[in-house]
Amino acid sequence: MKQDKNLLSIGEAAKFLDVSIHTLRLWDSSGKLKALRSSGRHRYYPKEQLERFVLDTESIARVWAESPTAPELLPDQYCRTYDVFKARLDTMSGILNQDAALKSMVPLITAVTGEIGNNSFDHNFGNWPDVPGIFFYYNTDKRVIVLADRGLGIRATLLRVRPALQDDREALTVAFRERVSGRAPEQRGNGLKFVHDVAMKYSLGVSLQSGTAVADIEKNKGQFKVRLAERNIRGTLAKITY
């Protein structure tokens, strides 16, 4: 197996990631970073897999979402239309289904991701301030999914039916905790209420920033809180961990 120059031994992988061999063994056992096994049961890692693992996806999404002028994204990070997003969401679901340990969670992970992405398209349609579409990227090694948009933001869309909202913290609290009336033209709160309920019940981690506020649901802790963000984002930035 090692004849493939793109495969690194566990020792070479440890140097590449600047971690110990013991750490890599633990990550392999836990599923955080799975290794390939040779016939002799030695661990090997594709170099491309390690490069993806060290990619700071959230930082890339943040820079794209908050910069005055959007930097260009790689094709596999950008979904200009809903159809592109839906196709990539289906691809992600298929990849996750290959992990036997995740089988029962895949529909929930896909549904939560879909709700967040759908909200971006549904509530900015025809009103994108500059760049249409969303950032969407997932890392199966790190078990993280990141989405972002350069849209109007949650408070701006909820103000249509909740004109008394005072700030972004209140807007996120309403969006995640309350069910917006089905008679109202704005349905954003219903989607994020679904995200809140699924994440709380099934131990998914969700962090979503819009404006100057961040809503956090900690994985495995079942706690929801809304806090002030360090920097403003006009649209949204979301991270899902599973």
C-alpha cells in the first residue's frame, strides 16, 4: 500500500499534522480521522485527506460573509442557486450514509443542514445585497458542516412580522425558540425552530451568527444560549457539528 506516494504512514501523518502518533490512533478509533489499513493492519493516510483536515473552513466562510467585497470561493464551496445546493446536500447525505456509525443520524444532519441553507435562499430571493447564493462546505473527517450567506440577515427578515424586535439577540431568540405564525408571510422562524428542536433532542452542535449575535446549541449538552458576537455579519454564518 505504501508504494502510493500520496499515502503517508502514521508517523509521516503525525509530522504533517504536528500531533503525536498516539493522538492519531485515538482519532482513528473515535472516528475523528479515520486511517486506511494495509493487509498488515498498518495505518496510512491519503495526503489529500490530511490537507482537508487542516483546512479551516469556518474562517474561510467568515471572511467571505463579512468582507465588504466577497472574495472568490472555490467551486466546491459556493452554491449560487438552490438547485446547486440541493444537489450537493444530496451528495453529502450519500457520503455520510457510508459511515455505519452515523446511519441513524444522517437524515437529521441532512434535514438541519437543509433548513439552514433553504432559509438563506428563501428569504433573500430577489433581495441579495450583492453576491447571491451561499457558502456550503463539509468536512467528514472533522465532522463539521459550514454554511454562510451575504444576505439581509435574520433580524431584517423577521422584522416584517415582528416589527418590535429590538436587536439581533432578540431576533435569534425568537427565530430559534418561537414558532412564527403560519399565516405570516415570513416563515424563517419555523425553520430555525425545527433546527433548535432537532439539535437539542439528538445532540447535534449548532452555532449560527447573524448580525451582532450568535445562537449556540452545544453538542451533547442540550443547552441553548444567545450571546454577543465579536464582529458583525450582515447575513448569516452557521456551523453544525455531529
